[in-house]
Amino acid sequence: MRIGELAERAGVSTRTLRYYESRGLLPGRRTANGYRVYGGDDLRLVEQIRTLQDFGFDLEEPRPFVECLRAGHPSGDSCPDSLEVYRGKLAELDALVNRLQAVRAQVREQLARAEAHLSGGPEPRCDPRG
């Protein structure tokens, strides 16, 4: 299939496919007249990349998954390097969740202080003209 068909089937733009090719994630096979040609395996590669990007992976993180598929494995996460990327992403997400929980606790404390202050004294004037 040519680039337009692959783009349509994968739900991406031809520009995205060219970018993947420039980054070495998608093979760059060409016909004698210079047209890019792709097969079903290339569609699987693009789908794997897109799925991982939807999960929040940056563009370099899918590389082990792509290499795993290129090596003939049934899925991109059938190789030890892919599992390591998953582990790294989970650790990153856990750290982010912990940070968000800490910020949430700080905001909750600030709200409680502000509410206590308001209930203990007169209403502040909101009119800047005094």
C-alpha cells in the first residue's frame, strides 16, 4: 500500500508517517519511481506507536516495541526491553500521582484555613473602591 492508504488505515496523517520514517520507527521502502510502499506489518507498527502515544509515551519510548515487532514477535510488548519501558512509564506515572496528591492536600489545607478565617471574622469587602 502507498503512504496515503496507510495513513487512512492507521488514522494518521501522511506527514506523521514521514516523521516516523525520519526517526527510524517506520521503514522507508520505495518503489523504482520513488513512491513509499508499506505492508500490513507497517500498519501494525504505526498502530503500536499510536497506542503508546495515546498512553502518554513520548516518541522515543515506542522504539523497543517497534523493534520487537520487526523481529517477528506477535506483539510489541513480547520482548524484555518493552517490558522495561512499561516499568519506567509506571514509575513515572506513580511519581506524578504522588505529586498531584501532595498538591491536592496543600490546596485542601489552604481552603480549610481560608474558610476558618472567613467564619471567624467579618466578611471582607470585595468592592475595590472601599
